[in-house]
Amino acid sequence: MRIYISCDIEGVAGVPSWEYGNRNKLDYPEGRLYMVGEVNAAIEGALEEGVREIIVNDSHASMLNLLPAKVNKAARLLQGEVKPWSMMEGMDSRYDAAAFIGYHSMAGTQRGSMAHTFCDAIIQARVNGEVWGEAELNGAFCGAHKTPLVFLSGDEAVTKEVRCFIPNIETAAVKKGYGMRAALSLHPEVAQGMIRIGIRKGIRRRREIKPFLPKSPYTLEVELREPDMADICSRIPGTVRPAPRVIRFKHKDYKEIYRAFLTIMSMASRV
């Protein structure tokens, strides 16, 4: 059995604000310590369920957060910022299940701990008219490879969010946001215990939890913060601009939708 794990940091217990995820801040060593603790809890839970191949994709910011020597040696670690598929690099149809660790809610979520959708250039991302965050955008990429997203850990807001799209997914809410930069968190060891148990349940139920992927064709709309971001992104082949700050792209293959989203995000964030 094989499992794919994507890990972020904003949804990790003990991480209340951006300083814990910014490598230039004094609190960053603490944040990455808590992050690797939750990743190892997920690995341990997977091993206990008989998983024999585990890939962990370091998916936060520079994607160089996890210290390789601190990650459980039973897993292989995928790191580095310039990955074609970003937070989903390495995902393909070989995996029996996927899990997201340390995730957060979508941009604009009230009381979402550090809520955002990939970067601060993006106000909102919509697929077929529904507002999606990172959990849904990435979860559908797993679904495009027929892999079920069986477990997600993060703040309370993201666990509620993801269940709107995958009602029977296993989740662990390890903290509660009290605004963008404040959170009521479980002790890291308690959170890690919940993750270990939760991922075990998700793996056991992997045949009950269907891969998340709406029906084709797909319409992606990305609302950007500034019109000049849309000026640049409107150069992407196949896009249209229905509003001053909105870029639209249509395709029948979700992988191409995800590719277009990453391209829009990358270009807009550099303006």
C-alpha cells in the first residue's frame, strides 16, 4: 500500500501566526519543529496500518522546511521550491490514498488561522462556480489521479471547509483560529496523537471515501488583488478576462485547470 502526504505549516498546532512559518523570523525554528512532529505522527499512523511506501511533499513557502534527518526514515521526502506541480508534486495514480497535514482554510474565511489561498495575490479561486481553497484545489488533483483524500489535519475552519466537499473524510482539528494571527491550540503532542489516530482511520476507510473530482468540463476563475496582476495573467494562452481582476480558464481535464491555476498564481505573485 502507498500513501502520499502533502504538508503545510499554517494549520499546525502551536503555530499561531506567520512568524512561525517565515524562515527569516526568530520563531521559525519552533514552527518547523512542530511541523515535522505532525508529519512524523502521520507517517507512524500510516505504518501501523501496513503502508509500505510513503512520500512526503514539503509544501510550505520555499518547500524546504522539514529537516530530512528529523523525518521518519520509513518515508521519502520531496523538497524544493521549483516543482512543476507545487504542493502536489509527485502525486500520480500509484497511490492508494492521500493525506494533507497542517492545512488551513481558504482566503476570506472568518476566524481562519492564517487563511489564504496559495498567496496574498489571490482573493478567491472558483471552480465551476464554487469557491475553493488549497484543500479542494489539491484534493481534486488527487481525484484526477483516482486517489482518495482520506485525511486532513489543520485548524477548525479548514476541517469544516473540506467536509463540505468530502463529507466522510477523516479530519483532526488541532487548533481554532481567533482571527488571522491568533489561535487556540492543542499541545503539540496531543495534536500529534490525534493525527496518528485519524490517518489510521482514514486509511482503513479508503475504499469508502471516493476520490474528490467534480464532473468535467471545468471552469476556473481566479480573482486577483490588483488589476495589473490580471494584466499580466491575461497573456496566458486560453484565458479570458471577464472582469478587471478576474482571469477565467476552461478545460475538460482537471490537471490542466490546476496547471493554469499555478501559472496564474505564480505570475500574479510576482507583480
